[in-house]
Amino acid sequence: MAIKSEGSPLSFSEIQAELGGSNPIALSEYYKNNSIVNNDIFDPNTIPNTGNAISVNDFYRCARRQFARWSGGSPSNGTVSGNFRTHVFNNSGGFNRTQQPIGTDRDELHYIVIGGGGGGGTITGGGGGAGDFMSGHIHTGNRTNYYMSIGGGGGPANFSTPNVRHPTGTTNRGTQSAIQANSSGNSTRYVTGIGGGGGMNYSHHTASNSSTFFANGGSGGGGSGIVDSQRGFEIGSGAGHDGGNGAEREETLCGGGGGGAGRTGVAGGGEGPFADPGINASRGGTGINITGFPGANGFRAGGGTGGGLRSYATRTPFSGGGGSGGPGPGIASTPGGNGGSNQGAGGGGGGYNGNGVGGLGGSGGKGIIAVKYKFQ
């Protein structure tokens, strides 16, 4: 706590209580070039060096420098690792300053923000795209509270009965996660990770570059498993990638994988100059391996795997990928897998048995926010 401001007499003992020192107290201990008043002391009045006149008036508002401290998330007082505390937000909530910073560069807040993952497409559906992955730091200044808004995962498209090829509606994108001002309704946002794009459905195969198109997002959703199906595109400002194209072969009908924070989703027909629907076809793009944020470390923000008619693909995501892909022949009523919650992962695409029976896509996973700051 800083020494009081000007306006009333200041005693030697008040100076010693804040800055330290030995008894008997002498002002000569507190020259700036001595051991007590150093770079750890906030000195707004420019305390003089030895040989110059010194007065108790030089010590008004002086203080020992300190870092900001905060409360909120899980655990509410932060997980200590070295000189840092990390707060993880799996659900929306407030983040409040409990100790003000004193001195320069004591208010830095490092963050990761991941939007909600997109839902998987229905019937040979593309995998959902991962939520946008944002990382960086901000200086909080005089701000004493924030609101951490966690984005939800998108759901699959609706369709009236499982033996109808053409689902009604569109797959839902994930919603954004944001570090914003101190109420959930406040429009001021400091960092925003938009939601992942939804996987394309059997009845949708022409993509669009429009920011409102359902398959575009933090990472793009995969194309559906029909001829010439296109993928969704990455339109976020963080780490994100496009989805993979759907298969262009009638005998495979494999949806493309959703884009991840680490790479593009794999096309339903495979990848490379001699693409073949081998074991990697339809896989969702990898996520990013987070380190340095205890409670949020590991692979997150992976794309969902595409579903299809044939079981060429392994139907499992790369490490950090989203939900599993659609099923193989004969069990097409089984939906794609859901993306991992608080991973911002995309949902897997639904399968198709070739006789008009298809499966729903899986839902995308919720996003996450983690923040850390130096506290000592």
C-alpha cells in the first residue's frame, strides 16, 4: 500500500512501514543511490541522491512496486507455476482485480482464447471447423474487471427423417469467445475468437466467401461428400485453416475434414497429387498444442472428421482433432462424434449407407479462455 498523499504531516515511521529500513530511523538511509530506494520502489517525487537536500516531503505517494492480482475462473485465485498465476474459464464469468499494480510493466495479462467449434454436416457431412485460436497479451492499465464470454459449439442441421437425403436448414457455426468489458451485455471486446464453421451437408455443396456463410469461421467446415462439393474458409484473425473439400468420386462420398488451428482439413478423396481415399482421408485438421497455461494445456482447436459412404478413412481425428467422423456402410444412422468440450473442436460429419439413410453430424465443442500474469 502506498504512502499517503500530500495534505497531512508524514512521519519517519510511515516511511519505514512502507519502504523498510532499520532503527533508529534516519532519512540518510533513504537516498536514492542507497540500498533501500531502488528499482523496486515507485518514486513519483524523484528522491535525491546522497549529497543533496532530502525531506520527508519527498516520500509522499511512494510505494514498493507490486504486480496486479486477479480473481475468477478455475481456480478463482489461479494456479501458480513459477512466477505466474493462471486462471482458466470453461464457462462464462467475471475476472476481477484484487490488487492494483504499482510501477511500470506490472499489469500485463497473457491470454489464449478459443471460440466454439462448428457442428458436423449431416449425411456424408463435412467435419466442423475449429473455433478461432487467439493468443497474445494486453496491458490492463486502470481496468479492474473483465467478463470472459465462452462460445458454445454449433449443432448439426435438422432433417425430418433419417431416410431423407436432403436435410433442411444449415449446420450451425460455433459462437465466439471473448475477453470483454465488465458485463455480458457490454459491446466492448478486447479479444474475440470467432466460432468455427459448420460442416457442409449433402444438400449444400457450393461454398461462399461471405462472412455470414455457415461453413466459414475461425476454421472452415469441410465440404460434403458429393461431387464437386466445396469447403468452408477460414475467416478469423487468429490461428485457423480452411476445411477440406468433399470427395469427387461417387463411390466414396466422403466429406472433407474441418479445418483446425494447426492445419487444413484433409479432403474426402485424400490429399496429395495422387490423392486416394486412404487412411487419412476426411480427417480433421490438427489443433495447437498449448503449453504454459496449467489447466488448459494440451491439443485444442482441432477440426472434426468428415463422414461418408465408404469406410476408407480411419474416422478418427488427428491428435487434437474434433469429434470422430461419420460411420461406414450399414450403420449410417449413427451420428458423427461430438467435438471435445472446452477444446473449441469441430463435430464429426454424419455417414450414409447409399440407400437414402444417413446420419446427423456431431455437435462442436465449447470454447475456452485462459489468462495468466506475473505475480512476483
